[in-house]
Amino acid sequence: MNSAIQRRAMLVAAGLTAVGSSAAADTASDLQKIMERYAAALTAGDVETLVGLYSPKGVFMREEAKAVTGHDALRAAYKDVFANLKLDLQFTVRESEEAGDMAWLRGVSRGTVRILKTGAEAKQGYNLLVVFRKEGGAWKIRSYLYGSNRPEPGQTPT
């Protein structure tokens, strides 16, 4: 292969890599913005904003509760959460990846959780895994799973 063709091939490859990297960076930014909206809605107790972040078949899986699927079940689950808890959590995305119309992120949240019935407040931290699907050109939460990253007394952190 002559040097002019090699240079063109390298430029095309570099351009494709840059476009792919730009798309991945855009997706990561989009997912971070969704998590910021999620955190703000949690703090505000805004059920409708939370439900609107999910796809119609969205699934919410929380500790010590059955998974819920679909907007009506999500709405009921978040109403239950806010009837019992006041949340103030910040989210940090640790990594994310996109593959076609699907993306996922792994992150952590930390902040305070207050039990409304007793007024008891505690610092909390959670690991989370969120799967997204692009629907109508926008990323929506397809599955949201979280679990405490603070071991109970006597437990060894994993």
C-alpha cells in the first residue's frame, strides 16, 4: 500500500475513533444529567418527575421490596417511599457504556435518609446499577437497582 493511501486510512480511522469517543462522551453526559434530575426529584419528593425518567416498562428494584414494573407501579412505589422517608442523596457515576439503543451506568449515591415516623436520620450510601434504553431519541431508565454499601454491624463489606 502506498504512503498516501496509508495516511488516508489512518486519518479515516482516527476520525471514526473521535466520532465514537464523542458519542460515548455525549451518552455519559446524558446519563449523568438524568441522574442529577433523579437526585433532585428524590430530594423534592417529586413522584411524577421520577416516573417520567423511566421507560413505560421501567423496573425499580430496591432492597427488601419486590421489583415493580411500569409507570403505575413505579408511581405507587415512589409514593410509598416518600410517605416513609425524606431523602437527600447525591449521585456519582463511576462508569458507563453504550451499545446501540442500550446503555448502563454503575454509580454510588450518598447522603442522608430520614425516617418520617421517628425523625431518625442517618448517613447512607448505596451502590447502583442503572440500565437505560433510548426511546424516541431520549434515554429512559429501563431498570434501576440499588443496594446499601454500608455493612450492618458485624458484617464484612463486600
